[in-house]
Amino acid sequence: MAKLSHAHPLLPLALAVALVPACQESSGGAGEGVAGDDDDALPTGPEVMANTVDNTIVPDFAAFADATEAMQAEIDAFCAAPSADTLATVQAQWRSLSESWNAVVPYNLGPLDDDFIVPKIILVESMRQRGENYINTVRESAGQAIEGEDPLDTDFIEGLTFNKVGLLALEVLVFEDSREGNSTDPADVLADFEARPRKCGYLRGINERLVATAAEVELGWSQSFQEGEAFRDTMLGTELPDGAEPVAALLIALQEHFVYLRDRKLDGILDAQLSGHFYPNVSAMLDAFERLLEQPDPEDEAGILDFMDAYGFDADAQTVRDNLAAAKAAAVAEDREGLSAAIGLLDGNVKREIPDALGVELGLTFSDGD
């Protein structure tokens, strides 16, 4: 079996299995090793894409939907019996929910990118719209609702714009006293809920809307998207509705997320500050990215880096692994500058080494020099 090389014609990953046997021997690959003499042992393009979608992306969206429902249960328990302990449990659940979101936010295509004006992604993470922290907008909206007399029903909550809902709104509600001063002392936050019962009603409504959003996104991936087939099935085909090649669209979404994380957050405004959970959220995203590349579970499944190893791009695959390890270490160390640099390297890997190895043309021009 000959190995793929940079000189190989650009192939959709989903078609690679049909054309790999026709590859000619080349010295242009990034590595020397191939996964053995038995062609049947080599991972195929469709196999890797199916593993990527079915073992990582779809389960992680299901986990996010489950986390929103778990948050609802903890909110109900807290509101039924407000105490320091139940407040701490709600806050811990928000952190878990936020991590589950960060595992899927890089997949901004299909169900997350379902509308040109108000896509689902900004209903969860409002900052994704233009890198703006809407905390003051959230505070004003919550204050007016809590002090007002309008029923905090579904119609009221559904009428709130994207910059008043989602994870930021939940964080503000459960991590700070929404009265003057915005204290984050848990005793003050608890006293706020006890003094103003409508705050619990508003908190419930905000999370109920997030539950509905997460469920719609998860169903779009697993069952039906925009009255058509499951987006999972579309991703395993040869073309998305807009004509894009699925694997190229996935890589572009990942690359755009790295740019957003670096430019809008690390080099701009850190989010999740009230909860002190920015760096754990980045760690959760990097862990999910690693799962996508390596496919650790089930153990014998092939991932993108396995594909690269098998067809002679093992040196490039190792570079990706090294950069990912550096990013994970920087996140744990809360090294903002080091993390920004490592994310920049991963951005470069996703738009160059990985698509080159997979034989995918992203159709983008870059000049950032990273």
C-alpha cells in the first residue's frame, strides 16, 4: 500500500477509501511509516468520518442537552429549598453545563448555524456574535424582569433577545447578587433569591429556554434537521446543503473556533469570570478536540490522527499532538499568553497539516503567519 502525500490529488475524506489503492508511491509525505502491509488494517476515510461523528460529535451534543436538563433539576431543587448547600450545587451544575457546551461549541455548522440572523449558537453563547460581553445587558434585563409584574411565562422568556439569555444569563443569576453592587458572595446571592422570589421564576425560564435550544440542536444532529434527514447523515454524505464538502466544513468550523477563542477571548475578553471557570472550559474544549482526533473510545476505532499516521503523515500528526499537549498544559496552568500561542498553532494545524494529510481543500486564504 502506498502512502498518501502532499502531491496526492485533493480527495474528499468520504471518498478516500475508493481511491487510496490507486495512490502512487511518493516521498512527499510528512512521515515514513505506514500501518503495515495488510491493506485491510488501514483506516478508511468513511470509517474515520463515521467515528468522528458517531463517537464524538453526536454523543457530545446529547451530553450537552442532558446537562441543561440536569441544570433544570438542580434549579428546581434550589428554588424549592434555598440554602447555601443547594446554591453551591446549582453553581457546580452551571460549571458542568458550561464545560459540556465548550465540548460542542466548535461544531458551528448545521443545527448550531441554522439561521443567518439568530443562529442557535448565539442563543447559548451570546459573545460568539461579535466578541462582546453582554453582562450589563443581562443584568439590566434580569433586574427589570425580577422587579416587574409581567408574568414570567414562556411568551415573556421567548421574547428575550439573544444577548439576554443563554449561559451568560444563567451565570449572572446564580453567581451574583443582582441587587446594587452585584456581590458574588454566596451569602449575598442566597439572600437575593430569598428576598425576591421572582428571581427563581426568571432563572427557571432562562434555563427552560436553554433546555429547548439544546434539545433542538441535538435532535437536528441525531433525528432530523430542518425537516430533512439527520445532520449526522448529511455529514456522512458527500455534500452539505450549501454545496460544501462535509469534512472541509468541519475543519473550517474548528479553525474558526480557534480564531474566535484566541482573538476574541484570550487576546480580548475572558468569559465565565463570575464563576472563575474560563480555563476549565478551555480544557473541556481541548479534551473534546483530542477525543475527536484520537477516537479513544471504543479503543480500536480510528480517528483523524490515526488516518494521518497510517498514510505517512505521522510527523504532522505528532506535531498536532505536541501542540495540543502544550495547549492543555497552558490551560491547566492558566497561562494566558502560552495558551494563546498554543491555540494559534492548533489553528495552523487545522487549516494546513490536517487538511493536507486528508487531501481536503478548504478553499480559504490565510496570511496570519502563525
